[in-house]
Amino acid sequence: MTEGFCAPKTTSTTSTTTPGDGERELRPALMRGWKRRCPSCGGGPMLKGYLKVRDECPVCGEALHHHRADDGPAYLTILIVGHLMAPLLGFVFIEFRPDPLVLVALFSIGTVALSLFLLPRLKGMIVAFQWAKRMHGFENDD
């Protein structure tokens, strides 16, 4: 089972800035964050429980306690869910004219489900973004 295997961290950089000051690769880090995996190795779980970020990766030992996700994931979740559900609500109401209680029930369930799906993934992406950009204490981790 090599799914949890992670090679040791290397300090090779491909950027044109001085080593240690350069940015880490953003796209792979964001994809690992979306999957709620360690932004460094992608092997270890980033979250302990639903939203609690681990202090360090159990696979590669990358310190994750520096993150400052705070309210960012909640704001992004509200922004995305609102922009998806509001036009859909208008479309369904105009096209199908369902009973108001049915409409409220369906869209309440859909909104809660989509919010619960997106929230931990967006938190993972924000922590991964901070890691890739060396923000909030992540700069000293190589």
C-alpha cells in the first residue's frame, strides 16, 4: 500500500529567486489542499476531524500549525454557495413553479449539503495557499 508513502522532503527549488525565499509550487499544493492532504507531500491527512488542522503531517513531519485560515473558508463557502444556489433558485421557481414549502425544503437541504462539502476543502486550500506562499510562519520550514 503505497498511498500513504511520502518521499523525504527535498530542498530543490526551480524559481529564479534566492533559495529559501522562493515560492513553492502553488497548483499541486492547492490540489492537495482540496483533497485535505498535506500540502508538502500529499500523503498525510491535513485535517484531524472535520475542520481541525493537525499540528504537523504524520507522514513527512511538515509543521502545519502556522496556518491562519480563520474565517476565510466560511466566507468563500458562503460566496460560492450563494452564487450557485440563488440563480438556481430563481430558475427553478420561474420554470417549474413548485409549492413554496417544497422549494424551501429542497434548497435548504441543497445549501446545507453543498456548504458541508465545500467548507473543509476550502480550508485545506487556504492552508495550502499559505504554505505555498510561505505566509504566517511557513517560511522557515525547509
